[in-house]
Amino acid sequence: IEKIFPFDIIPRILTNKEWEHIQAGITQRLKALNLFLKDIYSDQQILKDGIIPADLIASCPHYTREVFGIKVPHDLYVHISGIDLIRGQDGTFYILEDNLRTPSGVSYMLENREVTKRIFPGMLTQSKARMINNYPLLLHDILGSLAPQQLSNPTVALLTPGVYNSAYFEHTFLARQMGIPLLEGRDLLVDNHKVYMKTTAGLQQVHVIYRRLDDDYLDPLVFRPDSALGVPGLLSAYRKGNVAIVNAVGNGVADDKAVYAYVPDMIKYYLNEEAILPNVPTYGLENADARQYVFDNIGNMVIKRTNQSGGYGMVMGNKASEKELDEVKQAILDTPREFIAQPIIKLSTVPCFIDGKLQPRHVDLRPYALCGPSGIRIVPGGLTRVALREGSLVVNSSQGGGSKDTWVVDL
């Protein structure tokens, strides 16, 4: 069910120069991640060359063997991404997380801008903040460009888990903005390796599915047999190339929190470049020396489960009780692959209007990128998430965070 996501009226300001740096770094990163996904589901050369440990990939719960060897349109796996950045106290932007499966929040970015227009109509115009309202049009163009056989007028649909999903508002918002049908699994069927939607006029073939449900629920014949949300036979149509699925099935291996530590190595390996935007230093806890270092410095660390998101499965070493720290240490010893550790980075702050006055609050930034055959487009700005509780570093909406509009301006 939808939860309220508080909105702060004071926009966050990014200069064009800052944005160009962010844009270059995200573009570079997505190129490398796409090449990694193509490689990992085909030749696996990066594993053969010892850049990434093979057992790290084999133990990843989101490494999807069922899609090994499937040819995807234009060799593109990541079509829609939300890359989370933080800014340290020294002004450096770091990549915190790659969201490459079903990133959410873009509707809040668009709605925040509409609210800001009403509150500060003159200011928005005078500042010449870069526009973001063409995102649905860009998204629709990207989806259409991925259709099999490059059809001139493909049928594109958005597949939702249904009204009880926390992002259902966004699903309806985007489908309406793009003018495409919003469907649930029961509205679709597969016949002769082709996907059809049921309409009052009969069956109509669907060529591109923008899915907003996880891989596990897509096809009960291949993944979870108890899934009532997916479409039986969908993967067979996908394997035959008769339907494009956006994002590609199996992307979760590339945004696993333990694999994240190797993205700078991917950039060097595939592009022969140094990462423009650095990672937050990350410790894999299968290594005994790294594990001991983290235990010795746990008060300055944040411990994260590699298979959870949204602020869940996270322990802040400086806030946790001795009991909580002992429990997480034992959990790490039991299943070290399921955890990573990172130093606690004091996020930058921006002014927020709270309790009738301006107060500093910690923020992160999630820019949204669209990848298609013609290249990568990143919406200028993105969703700034705010840790509304004083002193908190947790910005996730599920953990009491809020959001604000983000302006990219020429200063």
C-alpha cells in the first residue's frame, strides 16, 4: 500500500559543472555494467581473466542461469537505471549503489517538479533550471526502440504486480504518461512463444514489456512456481526473441552489493579507463583479514546485507547496541558472503524547511538514466532523498526519509 513520501519545498541546487561530472561518471559506469552483463551471460571472459572471482558470481542469488546465452536486443541489458550517489564532506561524489532491476522513484522526481512550479513559478523560470518533464516521452521512445524486428509501431505494455505493490502509483503514473496499457500477469498469455494481451477485441501481440516485478515472479514455469503475478511461458518467448523485457532478466547480478566493489575493475577491464565517480570503499567479508579489520573498527562501519535494499538489513556501527553488534558479527561469521561493510561517510547537507525554519539535513541523489540503441540519456537532476530526522543518514522512504526537487542550473 502507498506510504506518504514527505516533500521538502526548498530545491537542491547542482551547477552545470557538477552535473556534467555526474553525467560523465554514470554514463561510463553504465557502459561497463552493460558489457559486464553481456559477458557474464555468455563468454564470462572477466571471470576467466581473474578480474572477478568466479565463486562470487556463482554464489550471487540474482545470477540467473536460466538466461545464459539469451540474445537481448542491441546487446542492452540495463535500459532503465537509478544510480544512487552521495557527496562526502570534502565535496566528492561517490556511487553508493547501482539499481539495475526495477528502480523506482522517478514519479516522485516528476511530481516534485510540478509542485515546485506551483510554489516558485518565477524562480524556476529565472534560474533556467534544466527541464525534466520529457522523461516519459524519452522512456516511451527507448521502449519502442527495443521491439523485436525493429517494428515501426510495436505494442508496449507495463507489467505491474498489482495494487498492493508499494510503487503502484508510479506504475499507473508512467503508463498514463506514456499512453500504454497497464497490465497484470493475468492479462497476458503466451502462445507459440509469443506474448498476447487479452482485449475486448481479442488477443493482441505485445512486443515490449516494461516489467515492474522481480525476476522470481516473472514466469512460474521457470522461476517461482507459486507466482500468480507472472506469465507462464514468458521466458520461452523472451528466449525466442519475440518479446523484449525491460530491464533484462538477470540484471540483479550486476547490482549485488558484493559485486558492486568490482565495478571500478569492470570499468578498467572493459573500457580501459579509470572510474570517474569512485565507489565508497567496500569490504567483502569472506576475506578473513578484511573481516577482522571490520570487526576491529565496527563502530565506524555500516554493515549491509548484500541481498536487501531500501535501508533494510543495515546496521550502523555508531548507533547499534553491543547486543546488535554481537548479533551482526555472528551473522557475518555464519554467512560472510551475505554481508559487506563500508566506512560511515558523513553525507553532505542541504537546507530544508522543517518546523517553520531552514535546517540542514543529509541527502543523497538518484539520477535516472535511459539506455537505448542511440545511446544513454540521463535526466538532469534526479531525485534528491532527504534524511528528515536530525542527524540521521538514512534517506530511504521506507525508513522515514523524504525528497525534494533537484535543479541543475548554470552558476
